[in-house]
Amino acid sequence: MDKYRLICPKCGKIYGKYDMVCPTDGTLLRTEYSKVRFKPCDLPGIWKFYNWLPVEGIIKKRYRKNSNLQK
């Protein structure tokens, strides 16, 4: 199983990672994670939840010299 899967709590059908509601009954999908215990990552901010976020990787920041703006 992937990091997580989306399941309709009413009909039990499994949906793709970009779906939010069941097209059959309009129920909000429930997320079921492959890991049952949360272990935070050694990353800043929201990224400490990386293992439970619907992301595939981390984009590293690149800054211009003498500026706080990202490229």
C-alpha cells in the first residue's frame, strides 16, 4: 500500500489520491494511512509531518544573494 489511500466510509470504495468526495453518494472520503503511528521527521515547520502529507518530495529553496525573495 502507498503512504495512504482514500476510502468512502459509506460504500467502502477506494479512490485516487486527487479525489475528495465519493461521486456515488457525495460523502467526504476518509484517509487511511499505511503507518498507524505518527513519527515526526527532522524537518522544519509543517514538513515534520512529511510522512503523513500527500506529497511526493521536497523542493529545496533557492535564494538570490542579498534578497529574501525566492527565485
